[in-house]
Amino acid sequence: MSLRKLRVYNGPEVTKSSVSTLHDFNRDKVRVTLGEVLPILADAVASDRTWLSDFADDEISISSDLYDVLQAYRHFRRPGA
């Protein structure tokens, strides 16, 4: 009778070919496109995921033109505007 070995699954193996070229791996930072992140965040907000509050005070970097668009959008989305 052969012995069966149990192995711990740690998730998919990351190979160089499976990593997006948009990622710039540093020690604590990863560069991704907004298009990659937005659907995930939108779903998390819609699902009221509690882990979002863990990152509420984290700073992110965005381009100045995106910041301008977001500020204009916030201004025109105000009630009564």
C-alpha cells in the first residue's frame, strides 16, 4: 500500500510569464492600472466589505488629471448642485 502525501496549497505559483508587465514589484508597492483595481473595489464597496476600513487611511497616488476629474465630479454630484 502506498503512502499518500498531503501538501499545503499556497495559491497559484507566480511565474515570470504569469505576472502582468504593468506590475512594478517593489518592497511595499505594486503598480497596477485603474481598470484592474476599480471593478474589485466597486464590488467590495457594493458588498460593504469590512476589510475596506482597514485601508481607509492609506494614501494612494493618482495622476493630477484624474484628481481634477474626480474633484469636478464630486462638485457636480453634490445634492442641489
